[in-house]
Amino acid sequence: DAKTTQPNSMESNEEEPVHLPCNHSTISGTDYIHWYRQLPSQGPEYVIHGLTSNVNNRMASLAIAEDRKSSTLILHRATLRDAAVYYCILSGSGGSNYKLTFGKGTLLTVNP
Amino acid sequence: NAGVTQTPKFQVLKTGQSMTLQCAQDMNHNSMYWYRQDPGMGLRLIYYSASEGTTDKGEVPNGYNVSRLNKREFSLRLESAAPSQTSVYFCASIPNPGLTYEQYFGPGTRLTVT
């Protein structure tokens, strides 16, 4: 299975943009890139996913490198509520064998 | 819509005791998953069920059994609990892998085995 590499922790200030990096140099052509986050004492929640093109939704943006060996999750204006562990995960395209493998993620601290 | 619900929220077991963790979803999702999360670690997949009537092992299945009782419910059983199974257990579901990619998680069950 292709693996991802993320920094253990990052810090940001409230109302500033945050760029969370993820390296996945062994990604295969059919692997999707997913981002989940886990707020303290809660289950993970879906943030965004993409395959090749950059993606935007109400929570964040996902920028995918042209060679797909890295990606960046962008929070446009961090709030205190965005303090969480962010996981970058690769998965196959779906079907009966679809599953996610979580690493340790990046702990994001947001300073007021 | 309650989403994904898990019972109990907390449980303390003695070594050797058995118990079943319950998970239910009311979103008509096809696939369901059980994960465990140890302190400071990411989630590890224990078992999953791609659809009603099927189950498959994940990364760490030893010491656990599962039952996909129907489309809504997916239970995880510890037959003889061990201290190494002290963890937070999360259940998740997804409508149709390959058509959608958002996995929905329950609030978790905190299990302590003494």
C-alpha cells in the first residue's frame, strides 16, 4: 500500500491561512487522496478528497501536485475550531476492497 | 438522522471477560468498518464489511470477531479481553465505495481492560 508522510505538528494563528503538506511519492495512478480531521475526543470527519485536479469545498481546498507525489490541504482562514489532527490518506478507487489506512497525521494548533 | 451510533460509550472489563460493541447507522450505507485508536496513534482497521452478509479482516483482526447483522448494524465482539485491547473503538460507514468517498464515523467507545 502506498504510504503518506506528514509533519507531526504545525502551528497557525487564528484567521490566517494554513497549508498542511502531505508527501505520497509511491502513489499509484488510481489512488485517491483523502483528508480527514479528528477534533479532540471525537471520531474523524471527512474534509475533502481528490484524484488529479485541485478541489474546493466549504471546508477547505486540496492542491495536488502535477506529478501527484504530494498534496496540500489549505484552510483559508483558520479558526480555533480547526485545531485537530489532520490525516492524509490514500485509497483505491472503491469497490468491495475499499478501505482507508490512517497514519499519525499532523496535529494543528491554532493560536488566538 | 442519528448518523452512526455506538454503544456503549465507555466500558471497563477485566482480563478474560467478553463483550460486544454495537454499531448502527441509519443512512442506508452499504459498507461498515471497525477501527481502534491507541493513545497518540492513528486509527487501525480491525474488520470491515463491504456489504450486508460479507466481512473481511483489516490490519489488526486478532482477538476480535464481527457480525454484520443486517444492513444497519455491525457488531464487534471481544471473546476474551486482554489489556492490549484497551483502546478507543470507532465504527464508520460509507454509502457506496467507488461512487462516494466520505466515510462517516461514530463517536467512539472507550474500552479499558484491567
